[in-house]
Amino acid sequence: MNNILITGGSSGVGKALTIYLSKRFNVIVLSRRKDQMINNFAGINNIHIYDVDITDKIALNNVLEEVKNSHGKISYIINNAGILISKKIDELDFQRDLEYSLSLNAFAPMQIINFFLSDMKKNNFGRIINLTSGAPLNCFANFGAYSASKAVLNSLIVTLSKELEEFNIKVNLMSPGPVKSEMVPNAPMEVEVCFDTVDYLLDLKVNDFTGEFFWLGYKVPLFPDLKGVKWLEGIGNEKLQKVL
């Protein structure tokens, strides 16, 4: 079995994906809640749990070193761990709310990717799924910290995909959809609705998509159509509304 690393495996989407993917992968799962993971995955021999706060850069690096030494090559990653804070912008505590959201939802995933990226380049193979949301596209009121953190993640992943064009390494974004989890307990869908999209992204071929955003089987555009826009010359295209 190939190794896959999944973060945020103690509940919700991460828990469900860890159990589902253990049928075809050796799963290394990271979360802060060790006891909960022990209860979740009791009796499944090819699930290996590591308790770590992934916003602690030093602790995370130490755990990733341990994972590499114990399990060897990691070619598959699902960055699932996240936090959703609902507050108006002027109510945010910038350190506790905004900085923590950025650290957990954007910076930690990039630290994990960067840790394994050199080996993926040497092996010319990697499949990385980063859980995101339509929030940065919609910018709903009261979810500024969440939307901002996912927007940062989206931008970094799209940029990284362009930097990896010469390699068979696919880095993509995926929203699982409005599924039930600790973050959204009253959501209308069960987690299983995202499994087909996860399988699709893990099984991408060399000429398939990278740097794209997927949601319940759809490929969703992250950017407006800017074909023909000449940024350095200050010239727009016919799809931009001219107001001056």
C-alpha cells in the first residue's frame, strides 16, 4: 500500500476520509486529539496516528520527521484540518482569530507540502488535495477570517502548481460541499458525497488537472476571464465594466 498523510483526522471529513482511504492506503493521520483518534480507528492496523498541533511549526516539523523515518515515502497528502470562526471583522481578535485561522488553514498545509516536496520532485510523483471552500469566492458576512485564510491557501496552491509544471505532481483544491462536521453540524449532506471527488483527484494521470478547484464533481473557476487584459499597459478587455 502507498502512504497517504491526512490532517485533522479526529472528526468530520478527516475522520471519514481516514477510514474510507484505509481500504487502499497506509494512512498516517495527524490531529491534536489523540484519544479521539484512538477511539475512531481502533482495530484498523494500517492507520497510524500522530498527535500534534499543526500550528506549532517546530512540533509539526518534528512529527513530519518522525513520519518520514517510520514510513518512508509520502506521495499522497490531504490537508484537511481547519477552523471556521464566525465573527464580524471589527469583532475579530487578530491574534486568536485571524492569525490562528491563517496558521491552521493556510500556513500549516504549506509547511507540510514543503516538507515532502523535494522527495516528490526526486520521484517525479505527488498527489496533494487541499481542502478549501467557496467562502473566498462569496465572502459571506461574518466569515472574514475563514474566507481570508482559504483565499491565501488558494493563491499559494495555484502558484505552486505553476512552479511544478515540469513534474508529475498534482496540487489541487477541493471543497467537500455542505457536509456535516464539527464545524458545520447542521449541514444538509453526509461526508460521503465528497468521496468520488477525492478518489478522482488522488488518481489523476500525468496530463490531468493541477492548480484547480473542485467541488462535488464540478471544476469551479477561481478567477474571472481576464484574457486580453494588459496589466502593464492599463488596458482591460470587453468583459470588464468600464466605469470611468
